[in-house]
Amino acid sequence: MYAGFTHRPSERHRAIFELDGAMNSKRNGNTDFDEFVKRQQTAVEEGLVDWSKERDDWLRHLTELYEQTESFLAEYLDAGQIKLNYAISS
């Protein structure tokens, strides 16, 4: 099932295999991905996508990622071993 592996692949690798299967499913006459793309295009064309909400959700998730990362580094930050710099480069 997992060609080239001598051991059971991780969850991440299994997901990649499944994605690869879905992306190549058209070879076998299965057009599930084609249908998914068409549904997404229709939603955008009909204005069903709330881009403000998408942006706000993305920014919320990004903030959560920064907060989680900072919590992982708290010991080093508190000891002054590392410093964070969120400078925006142009």
C-alpha cells in the first residue's frame, strides 16, 4: 500500500498518500476533486464567501499560533536567553 516504506508511515505521510490519491483520481475516472473546485468557484462567483470573516479567522489563528509559540519559549524569554522581534520587513 505504501510503496517504498519499510515501516508503517506516520499520520502525516498517510495524509500525503491520500491527497496524492485524490489529486490523481481523475486518472481512474473519479472527478471528486473537479467537483470540489467547481463548488468553490461557484461560491466565490456568487459572493457566498465572506472575505472579512475569512481574514478575521486567519488573523485569529495566526495570533493563536504566535501566543502558543511564545508559551513554548517562555522559559527562554524569561531568562533573557532569547528575544522576540516581530519587525515587518518590506
